[in-house]
Amino acid sequence: MQTAKPATNPAQQSTASTSTPTKTETATRKLVVGRGIVFSGEITSCDCLVVEGTVKANIAGCHDINIAEGGLFTGSASVESAEIRGRFEGALNVSGRLLVHASGRVAAEVRYHQIEIERGGEISGNIQAQAPGQASQAPTPLPRRA
């Protein structure tokens, strides 16, 4: 979608292009693991984790996880919302909404507050709903392999 911009004179354009980003633009802590990249370790805080490649990690303190089609997350995650188009394997604790798209596959110990599964999406393992006021427990971190 494209929006129309008001015309500006050249002097205005040069100052607009050199302006510094606002605090909200720089304050977002987003980690993207691109296609073909394998990431292993621990992620202790981020606003959004986007998995297009492979992530083998334990994460806590992240707000959202988004696994793209073709992406794979293996490990444990405690997040507010999760959107799965690829695969998730391990332990997943979602304090808000879990959305599994048609191409999504989840094989995990799952705790969630709200869940939506599109036709074709798959979820298996130990799945448990949480009450709205129930304090969420962080999933047990998976042992790291050498």
C-alpha cells in the first residue's frame, strides 16, 4: 500500500533525509534470524524474535516470537504472543495469543491463554490452557547439547 506524500522543496528534503530517528524507531529490540542462518544460545530479552532460519535456544523476556514458513525453533520460549508459520519444537509458554497458521507445526509442551489454529495447522504434545489471571510459569529450559 502506498500513501501520497505532500510535495516539499529541495531544502526541506535535505533536512528530512538527515534527521535522526525517533526514540520509538530505535527503541524496538528486534532479532531476525534470516534464512540459511543457524543460531544457538540463549536470548534473554527482545521485543520480537523473527525466525526465518534455524534457532536452537532458550528465550525469556521476549514479547513476541514469529516463526516464518521454513523457519525452525527448537528449545524453550516464554513469550506474550506467538505466530507460527514454520515449526516449533520444545516448550512454549504464551501468556497471550498463540496463532498457528496453516503451514505451522508445533510439537511441544504448550501453555497458552488464547489459541487460534488455521485449517491445516498442526499442534501436538502436552497442551494446556491458562486462566486469564493465572501466573504463567516459565517453561523448563532444555539441556544444551555439546
